[in-house]
Amino acid sequence: MKYLVTVFFLLIATPAFSDTPATVDKGDTAWILVSAAMVMLMTPALAMFYGGMVRRKNVLSIIMQSFAAIAIVSLQWILFGYSLAFGPDVHGIIGGLDWAGLTSVMLEPNPDYAPTVPHMAFMVYQMMFAVITPALISGAFAERMKFSVFIIFTFIWATVVYTPIAHWVWGKGGWMSQMGVMDFAGGIVVHVTSGFSALAAALYLGKRKGFPHDLMPPHNLPLTVIGTGILWFGWFGFNGGSALSSGQLSTLAFVTSHTAAVSAMFVWIVLEWLFHGRPTMFGAATASIAGLATVTPAAGFITPMAALAVGAIAGVVCYFALNLKPRLGYDDSLDAFGVHGVGGTIGTICVGLFATAAINSQGHNGLFYGNPKQLFVQLGAVLIVAVYSFALTIAIFKIITLFTPIRVNNEDEIEGLDTTQHGESGYYM
């Protein structure tokens, strides 16, 4: 008991902070804090992006899931998630609980992660990544999951899937980091984890009632386009902020991110024109997100011309991945796997092809710059993380199913989740 009381007071004690630590760079700190705010804005933007895609009777339910993720994962991150992801290493697998409750996460920099910004700024920036990742998964089970189950799933998934993988790839001493795996801003940690978890969720929950025979078009495309624009804006903080400083590397990531997005959109529009006779706004919006997701792991390791190629590859592969979905028969409602799982996989592989140490000395050369080994390192990382994310997601759902049904009942699904889960409606006219 005495030990527990001591730990409790250590967690709530207010440390003595220095007002102006000598090693803190104000420009870098400003950029990281602005980037953190931009990445936080991406989760409400995702809510709009997804909200416009569902039927009007479910618009608030999908928006609520993204907003709830902000609270659930932020609390988990503050209490112990950050410590598990970035805390002192335990055998390369996980961080310890030394930083639980943000103990020792102060205003002085941590040289292992971001040597020119307060440790707390790095923590809150990484928090926003942790927040949006499980929110991405919600696109796969839109219109059919109980909200109470979403809360439980999100908390467990953030703990047993996201935090260990974040430590493997980004944590000091993480085993994938030690092997030379390169992931600049989350192709593996964010997009592969969420994408393959989304596939698992779609398969486990089964199809929506009436799918694929009933028409289920997006009910409000302008809302989706607004969400796309804000996501695109936020992605400059997502990728540019991952340089952890304001300068040359953040500029590179900014430019490569935009280049890949516009390249993917252009290719997608051309493909729609060729195969369907006309381009669509829905396709253009989806394409830009696919390009951004795909370039995420590579943004700080490749040249702008390589980013052009990465975006074009994303436009082709993600386009056909989404168009194959009806033939394969699974109901990934809002294409979370087709965009994020496929995009993150392609982008991580592209790091092994296009990365050059000439543009970022902290990285390694890829195949096209004389280092074929890096391609195999990236492929191995994708395979392991994809299998781990898929398997753990299925396991989480199986455990939850022992205690409560995951899906809403048929009557509630027909009526819509807005009224049956939340007692309100997005539209009253």
C-alpha cells in the first residue's frame, strides 16, 4: 500500500519546469505544436470525409466514432499509451511504464526523439497520430457496429496493436528500428495497422443489410469533399511535422506529400475516364487521400520526382483495389482497407525502392540507389505488421463477442444508428 501511494503522488506531482531550456529551439517548437494541431484537426476532418459517404440515417454515428476516438485514445495515451510506445525499451518489444501519467515527460527535450523541442511537445504530437489511427478503421464497419463496442474496441486496439507497433518502428530500441525499417510518418504504424485491421473488421462483422444488392451511395458528397480538403491540409502537419524540426526536411516532406496527392488524383481521373466514361468527384477525393496515405512512409526519404511516381502508383493500384471489392464480396463500407491498407503497403515498399541517403542522411538508400537489402527489410516489416494487426483485431472482436454482440440488431440497422444509438438525427427536414 505504501508503494502504491508513493507511485500515485509521483504521477500527480507537478515537476519544476524551466521556463526557457537552453536547448529548445523556438522555431522547431512552434512548428511541432502547429503540426500537432493540424493532425488533431484531421480526425474531425475524417469524420466529415466518412460522414458524407454513409447514408443519411447513419451520418452522426460515424462522426461520433471519430470524435469519441479523440477522447478515448488521448486519455489512454496520457495514462500509459505514450509510455508503452516511446518509454524506456523492454527487449525491443514495448516501452516500460516509467512515463505512465506523463511522469518525467517534461518541458526539456528528450534527445532520443526530438532534441530541439520540449519532450511534452513531442508527446502531444505523437498523441494525434495515435488518435486518428483507430478512427480510420471505423470506415470498415460503418453503419452496423454498436457504439459501446466501438469504445471498448478502440481502447483495447490502441493498447495492444498501435502502441507496440509504434515502439517497434519509432521507439528507441524498438526491434524494427534496430533492423533498419524506415517509416517517416506512419505508413506502417498508421496505415498498415489500420488498413489490415479494417479488413479484419469488415470480414468479422459481415456485410451491411442489403449489401451489395441495395444501392448505398454517399448521401452528401460536398461534406466528403470538405473533409478531404481539411485532411489534405492536415497532412502537411502529419508528414511535414514528422521531420520534428522546421527546416529543410520538413520542406521536403511538405513538397513530396503534395506531389504524390496530385499525381494520384490525376491518374485516378484518367482511369475513371477510360473505364467509366467520366471522372467523378468521389473518385478524385478518394484518390488524393490514397496518394497522401501512400507517400506517408516515404515523404522524408525521397525526391519530389520519386513522389510523383509514388503517387501515380498509388492512383493505379488503389483504384483497382477499390474496384475489385465488389468481386471479392467483402463489405469494407468506406474503403478503409483499399485506401489505407493498400496505400500504406505500397508506400512502405516504395521506400525500399526510391529512398536516397543523399536527400536524408538519417535514412538508407533503396534498391534504385544500390541497396536491394532495404527493399526486403521494408517487405518484411509490412508482412509482419499486417499479420499482427489482422490477427489481433480478430482476437479482440472474439473476446468482446463473449460478453456482448458487436453488431446492432436488424431493426436498429434498418432504422439507422443515429436514432437507435444516439437518439438524434443529422437532418430534421
